Amino acid sequence: MATRAALITGGSSGIGLAIARMLGGEGYGLTVSARRPEKLEAAVRGLVEEGLDAQAVPAQMTEESELHKLVEAHRERFGRLDVLVNNAGVGIGGAIGDAETKKLDMQIGVNLRAVYLMTRECVPMLKEAGEEHSKALIVNVASIAGKHGQPWLAAYSATKAAVVGLTQATHGELAQSGVQATAFCPAFVDTPMTDWVEGVPKEAMIQPEDIAEAVRFLLKTSPACMVPEIQFIRPSDHLAM
């Protein structure tokens, strides 16, 4: 059994899958979750074929009962949790005046509520790891939109700003238990979530592996070094900030 373990949500592609692959290569046992079972199974099968210790656990982030089952499945397989990556997210564009309540609720549910609930459910295992080696880690994938609210992405921007605040509060509560929390705030990343973006070619976007390398960096720092937030921007992004 792996001596350390990680749980990644939104892990069937993009940022989540890149982080899972990196952590697996570092020897972590992996629980990878996403909402679409077929896509998730295919992604995790690829990880296993690469020789990584990984399991797929599908879950709808808006269903609390499924989050309980996800965390329990991880506990049963690995018995410990050293890294929690809250990566699952959804963004729905449109003007505030035209917004549908169900789409607002979905973004709040996936982008914020699920991050809070996953953190709550994982705190006991994270604290155990923190007591052992003083470097348990929570990574909450927010967005640069959470730092600079984007028109026509108001709900998404608001939920990601809330994730930054939640991350800060989490660190304040858990840091003395050896658990650190970092918010990632990337601009456009080359993932399926940015397929709608016009005018920015995929090769000009931040790559998922860039985000994964930031997780590796955090795990290599000493317990005395805490990084509350990392912003990832492209060379031209400062012009709009």
C-alpha cells in the first residue's frame, strides 16, 4: 500500500488529471473522482496502465451523500489522506439579468459548497497526516476570476472568490495541526472547460502540467513555509488586470 495518498475531484481530464498523474508518479495512492463514470474510468485506467496506484470513484459534487461515499471509499482503500485537491468546478456564462436560478445554484453547489463539504469530511484524515509529517495539503482550485470578477461570469467569479476566502479560513483553522491550504487562481488553462474561449489558441494558454508542478512545489517546501495563494497568468494577462 502507498505510504501517502491523495484524493482529487474533477480528475477525469485537464488540471485534475495532470495533478493526479504527477502525484501518482511521486508514489501517492490516488482516489480520482468526477461526475461522468465512463470518462473517469477511462482516465484512471490510463493511470493504472502507467503503473500508478489509482482508483476511480464517480460522484456528483452537488450530492452530499455521494461526497460521503467518495471519502469513505478513499479511506477504505488507502487508510490515510495527505493531499486533498478540490478541483471540480463549473462555469456558466451569461448576463446577471438573464441568469437562471438553477444554473446559479449549480455553480454555488459545485464550486463552493462541495469544496466546503469535502474539506469538512477530510479534516480527520488530513489532521492525522499532519501530525505525522506536518505537511498535509489542501489545494483548492479557484480562478483568476476570483481575484478580478469577470463580466458575464458573475456567479463563477463570486464562487471562486469565496473559495479563496474559504482557503484562507481553512489555513487559519488547521495550520497548527500540520495541514496547509493553498488557493490556485489560474487564468485560461488548456482544458475542455476553456473550449468556448475565442481568440486565445490552446497553445497560448497555461498548461495543466503547469498547475501540477505547483502542487509538487508546495509538497517540497518545509513545514515552516506556507503559500496561501498562487496566481497563474499568461504574459499578456496583466494588460487586462
